[in-house]
Amino acid sequence: MPYWMVDIARENKVPLIQFSVFSVVAFVFLCHPECLVGDGQKRLRPSWKSMTSKPEWVDFPSSVAYRNDEAVGVFEGIYGENASGITDGERLSRILNGCQAFVVRSCAEFEGDYLNLFERLIGKPVIPVGLLPREKPERKQFTDGRWGEIFKWLDDQKPKSVVFVGFGSEYKLTKDQVYEIAHGLELSGLPFLWALRKSGWANDDRDALPSGFGERTSDRGIVCTGWAPQLEILGHPSIGGSFIHCGWGSINESLQFGHTLILLPLIIDQPLNARYLVEKGLGVEIERGEDESFTRDGVEKALKLAMVSAEGKSLREKASEAGVLFGNLKLHQDYYIAKFVDFLKNKKRNV
């Protein structure tokens, strides 16, 4: 929600409800109302260092925090000056103070402690509307052309054997990052389907990947550039793991189908989501250096742990269990959405 809507709603006496597509874990860590602006920020968030450990207001065990290089960037992004003349921290503060309720894509079964804590922190209703799973899409529209061939290839793979690789549309991977991911996939020996965003640094598709990569992995991997029908891919029975950037939407879509998660967080809330998923035993995070770089060996290690090694068996079992929760249409649609509708009806009667 744009922060200026708060003033418009107040002037017109219209109730304001904020809907967030971020995890509650991230909001609890980043958006204690007192830490966003003024003296409270100076006390609770004096520097980026304060973002590298559990916040003092989190009153239960938690490993959710940023690493040093991550914290530096996020701290500057929230509290640093920008061209608009208002910091992101102030924007968030105005929204939190101005809304009558906060609606989140979440459920008590997955983020219960954080939901309760966030409601206490902001002093107003925090309403989960469920994880909003979509019904499994049909693939009848992908019978011809390139995607018809890709889905035929998926049909020929063993159940739960293929890794889907995708890092969203917001962050642009560097050449070094793309190449290390490619080499890690090659070293792992696992079948994969990689939805690769076209880069600005590659002269053509051949330069977008290491020399010879396509030829060496053609018997077990596919790379597609541009748009991909992600939900249809994730719902295919041959997909068993998702190698993702830890955006909240991608997490929900992957866990809806019980995929084991290989985690490469890149920006903003993603590192916090990754730490929470690791804490819950639902994924393995790629090892990073102090400068947040990663290597092909680290990618290979994480992929094998998540997909095939005996050591990663519990990850696969917990991901499968999570699929029951994340894909429960009756719970999320009939229960959580119904509760939100009841809240809106009561709110309307009381206006």
C-alpha cells in the first residue's frame, strides 16, 4: 500500500486494511513500530549490526537474522535517504500506524508464534487469510511447441527426481552467480529444469551459460529463457525439489506440492525466510562466504543433500508433510478466508 493512502483514507473516513504478501516472520523482524523511526530506531536499530541477531522483542527461540553483508544492504534500504525524500522505514511506520488491521498471507499452523507476536507489537488485529494455494492447474494447453516438448520430457522422468530452478523476476543474477549455479547443477548429476531470466550482460543465449554446459547436460537438464508456466511445472509429479530465491510466493507454491527446498536468498526478506525454513527443517541453504559469494561445490552439496542423500531424508519427509498443510484448499479457503469475510462484515457494521 502506498503510504499516502493513509492520509486519504483518514480525510474521507474510510477504514484502511493493509494486505501483505510478505511472511510474518519478516515483518516481526523488520517492522516493530518503535524501530522504524525516531528515537526508537536509534535505540533498537542503531546500526546494521543490530540486524545480525535475534531482536530483543522476539520472546521465543529463533535463529532468524541477517548475515553481515545482508544486514548492511537491508539497513541502508530501510533507513537510508532516497530520492523520494522519505525513508522506507517512515513509509512502513505510517502504514502500520494508519491501518485498522493487518492482513497477511499466512496461517497459524505455520507462523503461529510470529502471528501472535506481531499482533502484540502493532496493537491491532493481524488477520491470516491462509496461504492462498491455487488449484493444481491443468496442462492441456501445453501439448504443442517448446513447452509441449518440455512437459513430455518431464513425463519421462522418475517421480520426485527433478529439480526446478528459478529465481524470480526482480533480482538480476550476475554472470558469476549464473555460472556457479550452472556448474553446481552439472556436478550434482541431478535432472533439472531451469527457468533462467534473460540477462543484460550476455550477448546471446550461448553466452548466458558456461561454454559447453548445454551439450554436457542435455541428457538430463533443460534451460528455458523467458516466461515459464511455473505453477504447472511445480505441480508435475516428476518435480521433487525447488532451487529458489526464498520469495514468499515461490515458497508457498513450492511447498504446496511438497518439494524439498534448496535456498539461495538474494534480497530484502528472502534471507529471513530462508533462516526460518532451515529452522523448520524444510530446506537447505547454499553455503556463502563473508562477502555472500557462493561456489559450485556449495551448490552441488546442497542439491545432493536435499534430493538424494540419506542425510537429507528428514528434509524430504518434512517437505512432504508441509505439502499437506500448504495445499489444503479446505483449510485456507473455507476456514481462513471465511474468517476474514466475517471480520469485514463486523467491521462494516461497526463503522
